[in-house]
Amino acid sequence: MADSPPLPPDTAPDPRHTGARVWARAGGGVHTVGMQLQLAGEAQRPDRESEDFAAASPEALVLLDGSSSPAGMESGCRHGTAWYVRRLGVHLLARLTDRADRSIAECLADAIVETAALHGGRCDLGHPNTPAATVVAARRHGESLEYLVLGDSLLVLEFTDGPPRVIGDNQRFPDGEELRRQVWSTVPGSAERAALHLEYALAVRAARNRGDGPWIAAASPRAAGHAETGFVRLDGLRALAALTDGASRYTERFGLGSWADALRLLAEAGPAELIAQVRAVERADDRCERWPRGKAYDDASAVYALL
Ligand SMILES: [Zn+2]
């Protein structure tokens, strides 16, 4: 990339964040011009590795949110969740870009199998707490955008006409809602919260990827068959955003703006600014009193793509 022109000043990365702006374009013709993309991500705390992952090419994007487990909980894996989301993410991105003959769900299934093999023989992939992640994926496919969402990360589509469409949060766990409310009602940092959080995490792990509970990308390719997938024609689509739940707090939990407002902010100021605004609210309510929530701060990642 040594011969690339420097970024214009207004696209220089904000040094406060680990985000990057990737104004990537592919090809030259009308039908081969790729997406123009911006990505940003920030760990919940500066001293902690982010368990989110986002990556993109002009043709495809992936965004994953690793399922965090309470400290000390065994996983059967010596690699960890941050390792898992990075491997699954890059394998999925490779599949999306070079396997147009496979559906987007098949690409996820293939990437799960590839990532499972990378663990090697010393990890117990049958462990209920094996590393796992929610997934958002999208790619240009002919005249359409093909998408996939599994779990509580979100894909927000902005059309040339009409309101935005939000896809995701499709693996609810109704049996755990009461327990989840109890977790939220406790004092952050208290022993009571830690105990209830552990109880909730165990209940989720006992139920997921079993058939009747929620599905999540982990070690079994079967999960890919439970993702929400579809196609949207590119000629009616202006932009899209992919957000982990740490970033979708902007609209979903904090109500800083509507989805249309979030898309406008992403277009005008970029994903790092959206995350910065979420962080400002979290700092102002770090005891989770005004906005009850499981984590005062969460890993937050966002991808914005102009089509
Ligand atoms: Zn492992």
C-alpha cells in the first residue's frame, strides 16, 4: 500500500478509538463498484481485549460479537473468545468473497467447520461454554445484497425510499428473561449480581444450540441453518449498518436517536462517533441506574457501508 495516496484530512482516524476508515472501491463499471466502508470498534475497558470483530472488503462485511462468559467459568478451550471471533470472522469473510456458489448460510457453516479445526485436538468443542459469537454478514451478490444475522447483533438497512429496516435479535431466550431481569435489578459489582449472572450464563449455555433454545455460532455448523437470511435489491438500497449490541445501545437502550438518526450520524460522522456517544452515556450512568443493563460498558463495534 506504499503507493496509496494519503487520506484527506477529514477521513483521518480519530486517535481516541481503534476504528479505521476504509474507503474501499473495487472495479470500475457501474455493476462492479464496491461498497464504501467505515469500521470502528472499542473494547469495553482499555485493559481488556475486545471480543467483537469486524472486517470488510468492497464486496462483503462481517461483524461478530463474542459471547462473554463470567470470569473463571471453564470453556474447554485454551484459545478464548477473542481468538475465536477473529478466526471465524476472517474465515467467513474469505468464504463470502470467493464462494458465490455457496449460500451465505452455507458460507457460515463452512467457516464454523474451518474454525473448529483450528482449535486442534486439545480443546473440548462439546463443552457448553465453548467460544461462541453472534454474526452479521452481508455481501453483494449480482444485483442484490445477500445478508445473514444470527443472534442479537443487528443489520440496519437504509433504502432510497421508506424507513430503515432492522434485522436481527432473532435468538431470544424467553425462558431466561425473568433471570435476566433479576440480574439487571442488582447492584453492579455486587456479589448478588455475580451469582445471578453466573446462573443466567449457565442457563443460556445449557439451552443453546440444542434444538429448542437459542442458536449461536460456536463449533457446530448446524447453527448456520438457524440464522435469518435474505436478499435485498441493490438498486433500492442506499446504505447499511452492522452493530454489535454494545453499539446498538445508541438507539435500543439509550434512545439517543431513532434508527434514521443513527444512520445519519454514521453517514456524517462515522461509526467511531456513534460509539463515542454511547460511551458518554455509559460514563454518565456507570451504576446502570437510569438505564438498567447487564453491563455498564460493553464491547462496541459498528460497520457502515454506503452502497
Ligand atoms: Zn480452542
